Amino acid sequence: MKPTSVNWFSWRTVLRVALSIFFLSASVNAGSWHGIEPFKSRRADVLQILGQPISESPNGPLTFRIAGGTASISFVDDKFVRAKKLRPEIEGTVLQIILQHENSSDTPESMNLSKNRDFVRDETKEALIYRNLKQGIVYTFFRGELQTTRYTFSDSQISRARRR
């Protein structure tokens, strides 16, 4: 049976909506880790997901013991909101997540970063850094092994967070 133009239109519409949701959800999750997302998640969300921190300070980051190292999570303060001209409700949300990897065997090659054009490569005497600001992810390697992963806001997230 040949589909009618109405059925074909409906099917195309459903397909477009499904693809739009897929691509929007991919960009919304940029820079997130374990459900913690910059400019969205708050301190209570972080504590619910990760439990009690091993260290914390009133205005500083929360630090957690995780498998393979530590996670340090910092939050947006009023000064950052003013400097970046963000909407006031962004204050108190997660600014960035820094994972310190202990004894990681990951390398740029094992993570396919060397050939990935989405990442910009910077090199210093001891460190190799791969940045993807569109996704809000930065990897730092020392002596060829992954030392730090930083999840932060993406370009699109900061654009949406700005005052209009």
C-alpha cells in the first residue's frame, strides 16, 4: 500500500522532531559529568549525586573522592555573573568540574584525540592539552598520560546564560 501525502508528511514531521530532540539533547549535555551540568546543577544536586565531600569551604569548591582520583566542583559566584553579564539565576550553579586522575593509562591516542578535529591541541614542555570549547571539555596530559579532565560550560551554554 502506497503512503498518502498526509501520512508521509506526518512521518517526516515525526522524524524531524525526533532528530531535533536528539541534537538538542546532545548540545544541552555538553560539559556534563555524571548528570552534573554547568549553569544548571546546583550544590544540592551535586551532594545528592556524589554524597558528602572530603573537603569543602564556604566559597570554594567541593572535593569528592571518586573511582580513579578526585572530583573538584566549583560554583558560579556573583562576581562571575557580573563579569560575564549572565542572568542572576545562574549564580550558585556549577561552574566547572575538575577530575584529577590517579594512575590513568589513557593517552591522546587511546582517546582518539590526536585525529579529532573538534579538539584544539596545545603543547608545553611537560603538558599536552586538548580543548573542545564547543562542548566545554579540556583534557590535560602529563608525560603522555591523562592527568586532568575539566568539564565546564560550552559556548552555547554561556550564550544562553547571558542577559537578553
